[in-house]
Amino acid sequence: MEGFEAKYRDASFARRYRDKRRRSWVGRISDRVEQRLAGRALRVAGRVDEILDCPCGAGRFWPTLARYCEAVHAADQSADMLAAGREGSSVVLQSAIVARAESLPHESDAVDLVFSSRLLHHVADADDRVRILQSFARVSRRWVVFSTWETGNRTHSRHRRRDARRPRPSNRVFLPMETIRAEVVLAGMRVVRVLHKLRGISPLVMVVCEREPAA
């Protein structure tokens, strides 16, 4: 993952990443659909006091998150991404720290909800994914909302055909829904709702999880 992550620790890349979805009508439409999907997921949890966005990237979801809470916190492993986000957003953050998702420095039960978009489909190792989800579950008092990529859709089929013709390394992981659910359970949570970006076409799903009560 280091080579993949390194590019995010660059100020010029961070600004390009922040602005890339504004450059084309396809990017703008895709962003609008994902913002609505995030809103639907957040409505399952209801309005809360505090949300942590991790990894927050360049703050694409901060305006949506701010509509469902009193305070938005941000964390990302790249200081440059945090800076690009704060430079381009009108949302006032309660806090913003450099941190990795699997080892968040926050106290346990620090926020009401942890939101994570476009991270887990880049994590190939199952133990690493569970470790990240456990970190989210520890920091959240109740809710975790994350996106990932599932199998059984047009995009997944296209990737499989391409890889069959010309195998090459990929930093994108497609998982069966039963695997996604099982990893949520291993992290000490249960799946409350699964929401699809474009069912049958896009692999992106938003998963709403609730922490299991302590024994």
C-alpha cells in the first residue's frame, strides 16, 4: 500500500484530487449520486452530535456530513490532503488530525458516528480491513458508515474480463456481500443497512453498521 499512499502526500496531487470531480459532467454527476447515497446512509443513523470523517481526503463529504451533525471531525494520513480540504471548503471543522485509519489516536467512544468513503476497496488484506473496522468501532459510540466495492455488477465483470486478457496489479478489491458482512461482525458490529450507488452497474455500496453492545 505504501506506493499507492505516497502520492496522496503531495500538495499538488492533493489539490488535483480535490478538484477532479468538478472538471467533467460525468464527475459532477457521480459526485452528486454519492453525496445523496451518503445522505441516505446518514439518515439511517439520524442526526447526531459528532461525526468523524476518516480518511477524509480533501473533504468532499464535509458539507453533507455537516447537515447531519453538530460537529465534523476529520482525519487523514496525509497532511496535504487535509490542507487542500480546508482550503477549498466552507465547513468549519471541530478538529483535523493526521492519522491512519487502523490506529486512530482518538479516545474510545469519542464520536457518535465514523464515516469512511473510498478506503476499504483499496485494502486487499482481510486482516487489515477488519483492523480498520475495529478502529472505527472503538472510536464510535454507536454508528459506522463506510463504502466498499462488492462483486456481481457490470464494473466487476469488466474488470474480470480485462484481467483475464492482461493480468496486472490492481489497488481495487471487489468482495462478495457475505464477506463484507462477516468482516463487520469480526469487528464487533452488525450491518443495519446496505445501500447501492447503482445496483447492478456500480460496485460501490454504502454500509451502515451499529456497534454490538458490550457483553
